[in-house]
Amino acid sequence: MHSTMQDIPLSLTRILKYGASVHADTKITTWVESDEPAESTFRTVAGRAGAFANALRDEFGITSGDRVATLLFNCTEHLEIMWAVPCMGAVFHPLNIYLMAEQIEYTINHAQDRVIIASEQTAPLLARLLPNCPSIEAVILLGVGQLQASTTEMLGGIKLHYYEALLDGRSTQYPWPELPENSPAAICYSTGTTGSPKAVVYSHRSLYLQSMQLHATDSFALTGAESFLCGVPIYHVLSWGVPYAAFLAGTPLIFTSGKVSAAVLAEVIATLHPRMAHGVPSVWMELLVHYLHNPPQRMSLAEIFVGGAAAPPILISMWEERYGVDVLQVWGMTETGSAVTVARPSAGISGEARRLYRESQGRFSAHVEYRVVNDGEVQANSDRNQGEIQLRGNTVTGSYYHPEANSTAETRTATYQGVAANDAESNIELFTPDGWLRTGDVGTVNADGFLTIHDRALDVIRSGGEWIYSAQIENLIMEAPEVVEAATIGYPSVKWGERPLAITVLHPGNEACAATAEALRDRLQEFLPGWMLPEYWSFVESIDKTSVGKFDKKELRKKLARGKFEIIELPGPGISG
């Protein structure tokens, strides 16, 4: 017997057409500090996406499988490009602006991008990259400016075009092809592993399934009734897939043109009244501090989805207690395309149980299989059984992309930081022989399918044969009223191997001294056994972060090795000797 159901490919084009038709008048708003917010609609975005697809084909010969990159912050034009490129059969590649220049160059060459769209804001960065990126044939700048010799010279003489000029007078109708659902749609690079950035290629099918998942009531529950403030850049895993899913639900979108300072976000929220938002925890912690000194007259937000790093419990509780906003943790990675867990407690749960569910990373979606592995053994789901989290599923990558070396441009992918990059070797290291993704995160999954991440495997502090989870210590330190943020890394100890070093940022008015360190450590005694208490402290003005807002512990360890921290040592089991 065979199914009688029709077999229609799941593609982004179906979502684009649906949103442009059913939700035609839904708004997209881009915040512009020096002017009125710029508004567009789903219908307009779809039309301009068609015009841009025509331009890519007619002016640059872009065809199926070609890579088109962007060096842009979140804005309506970026959304238009995000639709045009994959729907015409090409591959959308948003470049992470906050990576190191060498990393960006590597991703451009590795992906073999042919065209890059930038803005006047990012053009100087692009000019520094282009001499080392031979695959780039043309640059498109947003806006309607005139071609200037100085600008052309800055971009190394590469063909320069302006976005609006390319669209002007061009047909908004494009013959969108019916693509096989496993066709490549977008490529993003992960920097969460050692070595060179790793390429993950999303299919139309995987992005369609992710968009559907974000509608689920136990996921983001996107609807047409509540606007969404996109605090996650499109170059971070496609803004967690929210812009695509919004076209299915008719969710109004708000972009901030890359401005996510606390003052700007406060103004955007007060003016545009979003009901939902997402972003890394540090963004919402800074906004919370801003509100403590500049209380909002009203609060439109009802839910904030946070990920990229674990949200400190104090962040969750303060947003709820002060402003009635639910901060919902999510967890995912470039390799999973979007959030695969969301911390919505089950119905009927309250009190302490509800708090514990909310402080977890959340329940896995049905699209993803998971397992906890410790020393090669799969563990039963239990709060007590910890190990590495491993995944597989329709929205999980099965390998990292590696181009075949058959052109001059591709030879640029051979080295990164002077070392030969080996994608095939990464596939062996980061995927199990039976096809599961090794996430590198250590955690537990309870019987209800809720994940709790304790630490990155590389960040666990191994002290005297015991494991100390740095994230647990960080969250407890950040609950102290004196503390803005804190990161914990291992400090070498002759006796114990490693001991915790708490690198801490204090609120103004608190003295960076041994007495403060001792007071903070004493407070931890309520929650941690004595052997876990950090006796090494360093007070700093700021803590290094990665391009996705996580504490950059690799950089912190380098600074420690170079003697860049002033260390306060308190009495404790970690004293060498």
C-alpha cells in the first residue's frame, strides 16, 4: 500500500507567497534613530524580493546554488534579500559582522560568495576584507547614492552598485522555481568549536519545519496579534528563524538597524510597543539595569526569549517581579538552525517546580531526538544522569559543509590562522559514527524532556577529581546586588589541578578589593559546598564576549596566561603549596 497524499516540496517560496497573500498588510518596522521609523508590509517586501531576484539574475548572472552574502544589520532590506536569494534557488549567506576580519574572510572564501550586499555603515569593514576575497565579483550598497570614485577606490575597484538603483523600474514578478525541498537555502558558520569556522547549510525543508515549530504553543507561539522585536541579528542563525516564521503567522516584525543599546531598546519599546522579543541575556540584563534608573511608564513586552548563553536566574525573576514579563530560556546552536528547546513550564505547575522549569533550557521539540552520553554510555533521562548532549533530527545538520577545491577562490579555504583547515576531520570529531551531533554541552534531560545545561565540556573546572560547573557559580554571583556580570574560568593549582577564578564586573560605588571578594564568596556559602567556592577573584571594567554575546572564555584564558588580571586570593582549598 502507498500513501494517497500529494507530495509538494516544503520550501521557503511557499512561505513567502503565503505571507504576501494572506498577511499582505502586516507591518515591518525598522527603527531609525535620526528619523521616523521606516515601515513596510509583507506584500511590499515580497514584491521587492522579486525585483531583487530579477536584478541578481539579470545583472550578475546569479543562478541556482550560487552564494550571495550580506554584511548588514537587521533592517527591512536585509529581510528582502533573505527571501529573494533562497527563493530563486541561490544560497543566502549572512556574514557575522562581529567576527574577526580573518574569520569573515575565511567564511567568504570558504562559501565562495559571488556578490556581497553591504551598507555605508559596513563598507569600511568590507573594504579591508575584499583584497583577500577573490571570489567576490560585485558589491551592492544599500541606498540610492551616486557612484563615487572614492567609494569605488575604497572597495578595490570591484564593480559597485546601489540597491535601490538596481530595483528601480524592475519587475516585482519573478518566476520562482519549484525547488526540491532538500535544496540548499542558507549557509551560516559556527565559531563555537576550536579551529576554523564550520559551515552549516540549511535546506528549504529544514527551514520550513523550523518555521512551523516556532508556531507551536509550547515553542515561541508566534501569532498575528503580537509584534516581535528582533534583538537577534539575522547573521546569528537567521535571527533564530523568526523572520521566516513570521510570514506564516502574520507576526509584525520590528528591526533596530543593529542598535541594541539599553537606551535605544527602551525607546523602541516605549514607541512601538512590541509584545515579544528575543536576544542574548546580556542585552536584557543591560536594559533591566537601565530601567532601574529610568523606570518605564508602561511595559508592552509580555515575553522575552533568551539564548546564546544561560540566563541568570536573577534576570528571569527580576523581569517578572518588576514588569510582569516572562523571560523564557531557549537553547540551540548554528548546527540546529534555531531553538530546539523552549522553557515553557507544563500546565498546572507552580511555585518552586515552576521556577526550576523556567531556569532550565526547556523542553525539546518533536523534530529533534536527544540523548545524554557519559563515557560512551547512553544515560536514562533523569535529573541525576549527566553527560554530553547529543542530537539528531530533521533540523539538525548531519555534517559540516566542505567545498571541492576546483577554483582559485576555493584554495583560500586551505588555511586558517596559518593552520590547514580540515572540515572532514571536524566531521569525524563532532559527529558520532552512528550519526549524532556532539554538541559539546554537558547537561541533564529529565523525564519530561526538559534540558538543563550545566556547562560547556571545555568550560568545566576540574578540581581534585571533581567537576565544578562554571555557569552555576556565575549565576549565583550575578544574583548579588553589587554585581553586573561575572564569568568563571579555571585557575591553575598545584594541589587541585584547577580552582575557580571569578572575573567580576561591579556596579559603580562598590570597591574592587579583597573585602568585596570575601563578602561575595561568603554569600555563596548558602548555596555551594566549601570546595566549590572560588577563592580567586579579579574585578574588571568589562568581560570579553563572543560575537553572539557569550562570555569569551578562550580570550579570558589567554589574558590569564598573559598575566592581564589582578588576582585577589582568599584563603581556601585552592591555595597551592
